[in-house]
Amino acid sequence: MNLSKRMGAEFIGTFWLVLGGCGSAVLAAAFPSLGIGFLGVALAFGLTVLTGAYAVGHISGGHFNPAVTAGLVVGGRFPPGEFVQYVIAQVLGAIAGAAVLYVIATGKPGFDVGGFASNGYGEHSPGGYSLLACLVCEVVLTGMFLFLILGSTDKLAPMGFAPIPIGLALTLIHLISIPVTNTSVNPARSTGVALFAGGWAVGQLWLFWIAPIVGGVLGALVYRAVAARD
């Protein structure tokens, strides 16, 4: 499959992740009577990855996340020369998803953009967690996400089922970290909504690029060490 088609698939997959995942937080979770809460938002993110991976994973690999692409490069599963192109497609897809969400959300009179499902630390952490706590959370959880992705897609793993554990892993990650950082583990997802929230969300965006990518690289290195063939 040529690079432009694979980039298109990454754009669509990341668009879907932001629209579905962040959309559940901005639209549905904002109304307690609908009852989706943290669990519903976590499940929505997991479902976007699961469905997106089944839909276009055979085209692009279904990364939808610069940290995943970075981890796959380090894990020897993706060519380094295509890293930048994939990240551009993912970020543009995230921005497009956030733009559609913004148009829908602002169609309600009196809608307050607020944080717009952005990620934050300190006073902008949902639970008021410190910068260090948020840094550790994002690094460790992204690292585990990459470890699980590499394990699920290993040539020795059962074929055709990888999107299921990957989607469930992302759901679990959100259940752990929504109170801490509102869960990033994905720089593209963080960027898309932050651009519409503006202000503090853009100012704190640096953490949600550095921590997930560092975590993705570390997770890949650990998997390579653990799964090295004798």
C-alpha cells in the first residue's frame, strides 16, 4: 500500500478516535442523566481504537497516535523514514475530529468550551494531581500500552485478534488516568482539542507530547528485551 493511502487511513482513524472518544466526554458525559460517566468515556476511547483498527489496520497498521508510531519504530516494526509523515497525518486527523466536535458542541445555546476534553496537570488536572504525578502517569501508561500493542501484534500471537486487547487496554488506561490527566497517552489527541480550548490547554501541551513519546519508546525497549528470541 502506498504511503499516501496509509497516511489517509491514519488521518481517518485518528479523526474517529478524537470524535468518538473526546466527543463522548464533551457531549454525553456532560449530562449526568445520560449516565455514561468515566466508564462510558473510557469505553468510547477503547471502542474507537478497536473499530478503527479493524477498519483500516490492514491499510496503515492502525497507529492513530504519534507515541505508538514512535514505539513501533523503536520496536523494529515501522520504518523510521515514514515517522514524520504518519505523525502529520495523525495530528491533522485529530484537529479535523476536534473541529467537527466543536461545530456540533457549539450548536447548543450557552455551550461553554471550557477545557474541551483537554489534558492538564496541576490545577488543570481533573483530580488536582501534580506535574510529576501526571508525568509519571503518562510515561508509564503509554509504555504499557506499547508493550501490550507489541505483544498483541507479535507474529507468535493469535492472528486477527489484536484490536480487541489493544482497545481493552486503552479502556483500562482511561479508567486509571482520567482523574489524573484526563488521559492523553496520545499527543495527536491532546493537540486536536487543545487548539480549540486554547489558553492553558495549549500551554500545557508540551507534557502530552514528551511523556507519551518517552513512554512509547521505553515500552518498546522493554518489550524487545523481554521478547528477544534466544
